[in-house]
Amino acid sequence: MNLLNERINIEQDAVGNLYLDNGYLFFSAQPVVERIEEDSVDVEVRIHEGKQARLNKIIITGNTKTNEHVARRELRTQPGDLFSKTAIQRSQRELAQLGHFDPEQMGIEPINISQSRGEVDLHYDLTEKATDQLEISGGWGAGMLVGTIGLRFNNFSARRIFEKDAWRPVPSGDGQSLSIRAQTNGQYYKNYSMTFTEPWLGGKKPNRFSVSIYHSVRTNASYFYQSGSKAFKITGASVSLQRRLQWPDDYFLLSHSISYKQYNLTDWDYYFIMENGTSNNLSFGTTFSRNSVSQPIYPRRGSEFSISLQVTPPYSIINGNVDYKNIREEAKYEWIEYHKWNYKGRWYLKLFDDLVLATNTEFGYLGYYNEDIGFSPFGSFELGGDGISGYNLYGRDNIALRGYENSSLTPTVNGKYAGNIYEKVYMELRYPVSLKQQATVYVLAFLEAGNAWHNFERFDPFNIKRSAGLGVRAFLPMFGLLGIDWGYGFDDVPGMPDANGGQFHFVIGQQF
């Protein structure tokens, strides 16, 4: 009888949920044994549907910093709607995804229940959590130490910037995001960036608008008191717009972006395609994705995947009368051209208690239009290590693979990195140590594998480098995600005898 009761009223796909999703808040189902005869039992399930209940008032409390409209616009429960358990659970998920409220302390309770009127009020009891982040860190990569300082305001309010009383320390409450970040190694390397995001452009629909600008400089100055005579400068900006879809379901997202970068080289003879000149990179991007994870910090169920395509205009096809095989490198790469494909998929499964199995698959390919030009020198993949190389000079994607040194699994052609295809898979078992607002801490054990190739002629999806290890993650509201892993790489890397084996990896502000 206990099992039957669970199937009727408790389990996720229980019969009772069908009623609770259609307004039958007063529904009850009671299994009763009618007759026992020899080896048979007759059971009668007595169902009382009751009157359908509609939502009267939607009450939100606890939002001491975030404006009420930011939370209310995410709710799937509106006054006049039929009571729906699924809509309440979805609203809870959307509020957790905002990142402004503690999902572990969120309470949702039907109150003022009137069976005679068929009405019920719904109370969302929220607990604010700190979301602004200060990043002060140092990272070692590419043979140098890079210092980083950054500020990220995740609940910014642009409309209040001219209000004197709103600067405490910055205008907040509208759910916008403002990030300012600087990295430097002294005179050798500098990088500055700023990003602003409005999650509800226009205020009526969840159209996420983002704009970012950035500038980086690398010179040949080895010490802070030197001024370099050789330089590589990058200046760029991007604009993107993302909207939620209703089909195939409302977990799907579609985003479009335009990005422009300009590369300026002055006597840059450091193993690159050219020493002097200017290269321009104008690209258009489209991403089709779906995200149904339960919450962003420690998801216990759900999945997220994305398929993206980034393309530049095919300049060599448009300029069909140019002999790209024999022109100078500076002219060949004056306007960069490529098409870049990426796929990422993650799944989360709660095994028991709060033990979670997380799985991941990734694939990337950088292609070209003209064989006389070949692969683009910008936008390729560097695989291996913690995914933090200290700096990202050539617009390459740094892909982590624990148990191996940074970039050690990236193929080289003529002494230059040339990873134009990569794949990666992993499985992680995660268990939380603390899920409190002050800090989310969990330990993990992982199996991981992946590799990178120069082209499809060399691509072998079964020739992958394997690793396993342990790690810990801590999400601190003030500093974001911090972590450390120890991984052991099982497979040798040709030409790099010390690239595998036991390796420690540090995580700052990113997830594997």
C-alpha cells in the first residue's frame, strides 16, 4: 500500500500531479483494500477531485535589494491562472537561475486557501544573496605571471546612474550585469575589457542584450621599466541579442552576435604568420541552445546544450581575381575568413541524497573557404591543462583537459599551434560539503578524455588522451568560483615526456 500511495501522490510522475497541474488543489486519492481472497487482493482507489482552484494573489517577500518586477517577470504563475504544481516548480527554477536569490532557502507556499471560492494565494519567500564579485588573482601561463583585477556587478541598474542616493556602492536592483576587468604583466602584456548585459531589453520580453569592448597589448618588454619596440595590439567590440523560444519548448534559446576585432602588428617576429600589418576580423555568430538545469551553482538535474556557428564573409570568393597562393602574408590575412562550429552538451542526474553525476561532451571545428589561404591563424583551439593560459592573444579557445600541461595536446605545424579540431568528454561525481549562502563547496571525482587535431585527414575520434582525478570547488559570492584539481594523465604526449602524469590545476572564475 505504501508503494501504491507513492505512485498516486508522491513520485514525480504520480497520478496526483496530473490533478495538481490542472487546478485540483483539493484533490485526494485514497487506496482502500476491498477484498483479500487467497493470493489476490482487490484495491479500490477513491478519488475526490474537488473544485478547481485559481490563483488570487502572488506575493513576493524577501527581495530586499532586487526590485520586485525583476522577480515577478520570471514567474510562470499569474493571478487568475489555474493552480499548477509544474508552473510553481518552473517559477522556482527561473528565480534560481537569476542568481540573486539563495535557491536552498527559497520557500513557495499556498496560503489563504478557500475551497468554497476555489481560490488560493501563492507566497514566494526569497532570500537575497550577494552577487557582486571582486576578482584579484594571479595566474601562471605561457611562462609568465599575469595579475588580474576585476569588478562584476550582477544586479546593476543603469536607469539609476544619475540618482545620487543609488550609489551604494553602485546603482542596483534591476538585474543587469556590468563587468570591468584588467589584466597585466607590466609592460609585457595588458588587457582591458568591459561588458554590459540587459536581460530584458525593452522590459516586456526576455530578450538578453549584451555589448562588450576590449583592448590588449603585448610587447617585447621583458621588465616593467622597459618600453617595447615590438608590439601586437588587439582592439575589438561585440554586440549580441538572445531571445527565448516557445518551440520545441520554452527552454530553448536563440542568440545572434556581431563581432569585430582589429589586430595590429609592429615588427612582431615571434613565430607568427606575419611581422607587420593589420588584420581585421568581422564575424557573425548564431547559437541555438537549451538550458533546463535546476540551478546554476550546484545543479542536481536537467541538461544544457548549445550548437553555435561563427562565420566571416568569404572575402577570397568575393575577390575571385586575387591570387591568394602567391600574395604576401600581410595582404592574405588583411581580412580574416573562416567558419567555426562548436557543440557542447552537459547532463546532470541526481543519484541519491545530493550526489550528482555530471557528464559533458564537446566538439569544435575551425574551417576555411579557400585552400590557397588555408586555416585561419585566429580562432583555433588549444587543448590541455586548466584552460587558463594567462592571456589569450590570438583569439584562440583554451580548452581544459586535466592531467596534462597547458596546451600540450595542441598539434603544431611549422612550430606554430594549429588545433583546428578538438573533442572532449568527461564524467564527474559531485557531492556538496556546504550549500549555504556564504559558500557553496563541493568535492568531485572525474574521468576525462579528449584530443585535438590539425585537420580531418588526421582526425581520429578514438585516439584520445585519458585522465582521472579529484578536485574541490568553492563558490564564494564575493569572488566567484574557485577550485583546485589533481589529475593524472594516462597517455604519453609525443615529444613532451613530462606533459602527462600527476598535474595540479587551478580554477578561477570558470567551470570545466
